[in-house]
Amino acid sequence: MWGIILSIILAVIIGLIGDALAGHNMPGGIIGVMVAGFVGAWLGALLLGNWGPVIGNFAVIPAIIGTALFVFLLGLVSRLFRQAA
């Protein structure tokens, strides 16, 4: 139970940091930031591996970099859809 709560809290913190680094406002509020944190942690581990400090099964540095990349790409895709419409 505490592991799930810790994972959610870390996903939110990582999502907020990644969102701030990418310079975008993640849609969906806190839930959107949490989803970005989970996706970014997965993406960061996939691209960069699991190195650096690990807290709550998150390799923190790759997770933050992956989240910033995910938010940046999401911003690009949303701008493309707005221009096409």
C-alpha cells in the first residue's frame, strides 16, 4: 500500500519537474502531471537505462529527463493539431 502511494507521489514530483523543464503547462492538472511522470519514468528508463539515485522504483534522473522529453513532444503534437484545425 505504501509503495503505491510513494510511487504516485514521486510520479507527481517528477512530472512537475519535467513539466517545468520543458516549459509547458501539462493539460489535465495534477492527474496529467502524474501520468506524465509515469510515462516519463518509463521512457527515461527505456532510453537511458536505470542509473543514478533510485527512489520508489524510479531512477530519478532518467525519469526527469524522460518526462521533460515526453512533455516537450506532447506540446509539439498539440501545436501541430492546433495548426491543422
